[in-house]
Amino acid sequence: MRGLEIEQGQRPRSVRRKEVHTVHAASVNRADARVGNPARLRDDAGGKGRGWAFRPPPVDSMISHVRGILTEADLKRARELLQQGTFEAGRLTASGQAAKVKDNLQLARRTPAYRDLDAIVQQGLGRSEAFANVAFPNRFAPSTYNRYDVGMTYGAHVDSPFPADGRMRSDIAMTLFLSDPASYDGGELVIQDGGAETRAKYPAGDAVVYPATSLHHVGPVTRGSRIAMITWIQSFLPDPRHRQVLGGMLETKLFLERTLPDAPETNAFRNALYNLIRLWWQP
């Protein structure tokens, strides 16, 4: 698995802390808020290189904006496949309360367009170290490709704990945006995160990753069409608090290895971190 590879005589690849975004992507400073960046370092000596201090990332949310999962070439091909595909009523795959509030369309499965599109998305996820570093993915549920035309919406709901006919557990939900946000109005994914609310409407090729336990809804589309891929993930770290803690600790490890590689404190911290990974990791 990318993100953590622990073998005899080999250090694990550093899992870098996710960034938290609770605003539209258009208002995010990409230079200062990029998912997957190494630990942020600041020069305490006015840029003269006399001292470095660790500035920990924010840790008040478990919702991540992961950028650049799909390339422009991927998106071009994906849109061609979406135009070729057949869409059907989304409520056909919903049950219970979700079926009552779900009003969208979804790409029919078991078709060449669906298979080819899924191959593009899976390759993109496999390339994305940033995604691996926030999700620690073990298993994926079958993808769903949703389209919301004008007036369509998906009311407040919680996802099933056991998608894929009970063959896996949904620890994490993910929405991968396939439409340019300028091509439609409305259609924000609204996620309840404790007492806070996150509204996600990100560039095509970006994704929002969040705990599957979250209450969420998609607002009505008022212009254009919103298309996105939805899937659920069973994580090697089921508890979102564990994913959050390890992300911060692994970033601290990266800082220590850069600044104090031979210090006994660095070895002690690394040992504590690895023991936590052993304690929490669930294959």
C-alpha cells in the first residue's frame, strides 16, 4: 500500500497530514494549502537560515480536499465516456430514507463506458499519494457516477455502513468531481462535521474525503449539470481519530528526520509512532 510501507530494515514512507478546507476551491490559496505537502517549516531567523521551527498543521477536522487525482487528459477521456454512457434513475440503488430524498441520475453499470471510466479513476487513485495518506485504503466499494441536472438534489442522509452487499465496511466516503465548477450553479456537497458544516464544490479531478458516518446532502443544481464519482472505502485505520493522529505524528517524524536525524529523541519518537501503527492497523 502506498503511504505506509513498513518492511524489515526499511523506514515507512512518511504519511503527510491532510489539509482542511471548508470553503469553495476558488477561494483557497493553492500555494499555501496543498494536500500532500511536507511538514511546513518556517525560518525563525528572518529567512537567514539560522533556525527552523515546526509549525503543526490544523487538526480540527477529519474532512480532506485531495487535489489532482485525475489529469486533464483523464478528464477529457472521462467526459467522452460519460457522453457515450446511459444514465438511469439514481433512486434505483437507494433504500430506506435515502430512496425518498435521492433525486439524481447515475451511469448504468455493466457497460463499456462504465468499465473504461472506472479504469481511469482507479489508475488516478493509485497514483495519488495524497489520497493514500488520508484514507489508508484497504478496500473500495463499486463506484457510482452521479449526474445532477437542474432541479435535482439529494437530501440529508447517512450512507450504508456495509456497501457492496455487505462484503466490506464503509469507513470513508469520497466524492471525486468530474464537472468544472464554473459549468454549474448549486450542487454543493454539504457535510456535517460535528457542530460545523463543510461545503465542497471543487475543481474537476479533485476529491473530498470524509468519514462515512457524516450526515450530508447535495444542494439543488440551478444551472448546468454536476457530475461526480462516489465511492466508499474500508480503511486499514477504521477510526478517523487514529488516521488524524497518525497523520500529525508522521509529519512530526518527517521534521525530526530532517533536522535531528541522529538524535536519540528522534529514534524514541519513531519507536512510539511505529508501535501505535502496530496497535491500530487492521488488515
